[in-house]
Amino acid sequence: MKVRAWTNQIWAALTVHRMRCRVRPSERPGPSSPLRNRQRRQRQDRVAAALFIPVLSLLLTFVHGLPAQSQAAQGAASSFNVTEYYPAPHHTQKKLQVIADEARFAADKTARLTRMKLQTFREDGQRDLVIEAPDCLYDQTRRVASSPGRLQVQTGDERFSVEGLGFLWRQEESSLVISNEVRSLVQHAAPGTPALDPQPPLEISSRRFEFDVANRRGTYRDQVHGEDPELEFACGVLTVHSSTNSELFDLLLAETNVTILSKTDGRRARADKAVYTRADEIMRLEGNAAWQQGRQEGRADQVVIQRREQSFSGTGNVALKLPRDALGLGGFFLTTTNRPAPPVEEESPLVDVFTDQLHLHTNRTTAQGAVRVLDATNSLTCDRLTIYSEESPSAETRAIAEGHVVVSQTEGKRRLTADRAAYWQSTGLILFVGQPEWQLDESEGRAEQVTVHAPTSEILATGNVAAKVTLGPQSGAFLTFFPDTPRTNQAPQVIEVFAPELRAKRGQVTFLGGAQAHESPLTGSESRLRSEMLEVRFGEDLQAVEGIRAVDNVVYEQGTPGVTNGPAVYRKLIARTITSQSTAATNGLSDLVAEGEVQVEQADYIGRGDRATYTAGTQVLELTGQPTLETPELIITEARTLVWDRAKARLAATPPYKITIRAEALPKEPELSKSRRP
């Protein structure tokens, strides 16, 4: 039925009531045509569908029913009661009822109802809507209804209600304003609905409420506050949108100093604007979005919370501060942070996380785009970081960093880089793959794969390992076992080592599987060493070498092959093991012990024995264990020791010994000259 028809019918009912006549069901006009009835039912069904629409559209219907004809009589009526019924076959069912304690009509085309109550009903008798106002004034000329008193509106199922002090209805704009003390209640379930744990309603309060009927938009303004057992929020403006096909709101828009508190987990959020869409149950926080939960806090340009997927996303300038253990990131650093260890009772230290995008799911956290994790003097940077948390006791927490991965410590002095790094919390292992390279206190290098044990900082590098050791200034040398004179050059020394495998821990690096080491740069006369295993130990400052140990198939060379004198003189040492120690006098490697089928070569001299000991301070090499010495002139055997004194350029053997002179070294007899003939 059209609004004009409703106006005429209700006004007619009011006029008849003034003459104290009741409109009986048998006296009302006959039923309309089937088409008109169907159209009327369709309009009513659409109006009754939305959350705010049934509340306020029917208020519009009521005010239309107030004085609409100029010839209305003046005066007052008591016990005001107007009832409209549905057409057949539901003609005994009430559709609309307006009652009031008193109705007053004035010559200026205004009508005032006291203690008015409007109710609407469905065809099955269920109540749709209840509107109550202690005082209501309608101005037909201006088509405005208003009251300084209280207005109460409630849906028939009691799922939604709104009330306030002072209201204004503008018929031309189809708008309602409640000007003060606005309070709304939204029930989580209809009364009487079975529920294991019934929850109190969501209560929304504000100073002012506006409703646009045509656009189905309600707006709470000034000091807006909402609260239920799980959620509490506040803002300057809250806008609620509804559609004709929705039984609840479709969209919530909160603006101006928005704050949200989740009572279930203690998480707080704030933003310039919050948007919630009911269809997908997604909330968006926009403009200076920030959140906090316990010691965790963060901020972003925009935050998206998906209720169904139980996910949380931040986009644009994301910054987090959270306990190290919250993301399992502690293992991503080569050692613990350099700051003093916290007391036992202190909680996990906080780390800072910066990224372009952050996504938190039930068991997965993903940071993507310019990811930086700062833990005191430690840091992790990458293009993408994914943290998998435990889904069950048998599941494993792990983290994967991808793209330009850099783990650094102590302001970049210790760092590892790779294309990808994976961390397992249960074992504390971090696997770096994709051209991994490292720079540590004692070395730098590369390999095909690097594994770090985070709790102990131990490192395993495998596959084409190439390491470079840079030593601090020292008078001794890493590989120069037989110097002619102590080295006076105090510049740092660089040693390069190649091997299939490297194992490193604090103060010690071990090369396995066939190591090759040489001093750098390559000149052709540099010291060089080959062995199956090479172990290098460093001092407390991790700069000076305290000692080395080479094992199996050891070959040490120094100088240029073929050169017999001068600084590039060629020397060679072969043994099963070589051990060298540093001394305080030389501040570097000086003393040497070679064992197992030892062979020492220099120019034309070859010495052999079971053990060789060299002391740099005296420049004396001593061979023991059935030592022998071969020179171009002689062979010495059966000596107890052979001493090679390089400082005095003297070779000595401890008797008893045997000397064999080479035949080719003996002088030849002169030939007799032929006598002359007379």
C-alpha cells in the first residue's frame, strides 16, 4: 500500500476516534486487489529485513499518519487507539497499532501524542517493531516530527533496540536525529534461541544518532562507545550501513580516534579509520594504525583483520616490537645478543621488526618486503620471512628467510649472507643455501651450503669451501715455518684455504677432505700447505693464530721450485702430521713439530726421519728417529740426531753415525802424460 494511502487511513482513524467511534474489522474498507496486496507484502518484507530499516522506516509510516488534512478538528482525545488489519485471508490479524494516553490537535496543523506506543506485526502474529515516545509533536506544514523527550525503538525479536533523549524526524529528507544520550543494544542471538553460553548484548552509546532512511545509513556521533563481553571500542563517528536483503548491518565505518580492545586476548588497536564488512567478516584499520598486546606492539599504514581465517595483516611501513621468542627469531643470530644476559626472572628480550607487509595466521607469520629484524647488536634482513608455529605437540616451529638474506652481529663485523636460510627451533640449526658467504672474526669465505648451530655458534660449511683468514699485525707468519730471519713486516697477513668441508667454533676453524692453504697474494714463492685435515686455532682476540695442526699427507712448500738460494729459495716438508705453535717472542707461529715419515728438502739437501723439530728462535731444525741426510757429496746414516743450523749455515750429526761419500763426489786421478820421443 502506498504511503499516501497509509496517511489517509490513519488520519481517518484519528478523526473518527475524536468522535469516540471505534473502527471495527467489519466496518473497514474491503480488501484490495490481489496484485496490490502482493506488492504491499513485498514492500513490507523488504522494509522488515534490515536491522535499522524496520526500526525507522515504520517510524516514517507512523508520522505520515498524523494530521494530513486541513479540515481536521481541533481539541484533545484520550485513550487514543488506532489499529490496522491485514487484508483477507489474514483480515483478523493486526498489522499496525498506535496507542497513546492522549492526543491533541491544533489549528496550526500540529498534533501531539502523549505516551505514544506504535507496534507492527507480521501476518503470523509475530511482533515486528515497537516504538515508544512519552511525547511526540508532528508539524504537517513542515512535515517534521520532534520531541525533547525520550524515544525508544525495538525490533520485535528484541535483537536490536535504540533509545535517546530528544529526536527530530524530517519527512522530506527521510531522516531521523536522536540528539542526546543515545544507547543501542545488539543481541548476539534472538531471545529464546538455544545457546551453550549466552552472551550479553553489544551496547553502543553516543551523544547523537542520525539515520538516513533512503540510503539505509545510521550514524552515531560524538563520544561513540561500544562494548560487549569480547570487544570494546570508541571513536568520534560510527556509521552503520544496511541493505534491503540484509537482516543485519552490511558495513561498519568508525572514524576519528578509533580505539578497539579485544577482551579475550588483551589486544588493543587504534587508527584514524576502521571499516568492518559483515559479508566477509573483515575489519580494516587505516591511517596510523597501531596495536598492542602485552609486551608486543606494532604499527602500519593499514591493518586487515579477517575473522573467519583468524588472520591479521599489516601493510606499509610495518614496525613491530615483540619478545624474541614470540617469532622464534632468537635462533637466527649466530650467537646470543651482545648485551648483558638478563636476570633469570626477566622475560624474553624484545626485538624490533620492520617490513613492508606482515601477515599473521593461526600458525604462520609472514613478513615480506625489506624485512629487518633487530635484536640489540644483531640483525636479520631479507626479502621474505615466514615463521611456522606449532600446530600440535608433534609439529615443529621453524622459520624461513628468503631473498638477500643477511644475518649480522656486532654492527656487521660478523655476518652471513645467502639466498635462503631455514631455521628449526627444536635443533637450533640454521641452514643457509644459495651462494652462502660469511664474514666472522677469524675468517671470511663461501661454500655451497652453510649450517649454523645457533646455541653454540658452531658452523659447518660444505661444498667448494673457500675461506680467507686475515691476521692482525705480527712478527711471525702463519705458514712460514723456516724463515731466514724473523719477519719485520707488521702488516696484516692474508691466508686463503680451499677444502670440501669447514667446521668452525669459537677460536677454532677446521678444514676437512683435502685442504689447500697458501699465503696471499700469489707470487709463486708464497708459503703453501696441503693436507687431508687442517686445524687453525686463534687467540682470545681472534686475530693472532695460536697454532695449527695438519694431518695426513701433509706437504708444505716455501719458495720457488728450482731456486737454491736467496729469499725465494725452495724448501719442502713432507710428513703425516705437522703441529706449529706461536711464541711470545715472535708473536706468531714459530716452533714446529713434524711427525711420521718426515722429509725435509732444501736445494740439494734431503733430510729424513721419524720426527722433525724446528725452533724459529735458534733457526735450528733437528731430525730424530733414524735420521738420514743426503747431499750431492755424501749420505749420513745411523746417527742419533741430525742438526741443521741455518743461522750458522752448518750441518752436524750426533755420533755414532755413518758417512758415505758419493763416488761421483771423489776427486779423479790425473792421467799420466805421454813421454816425448827423442
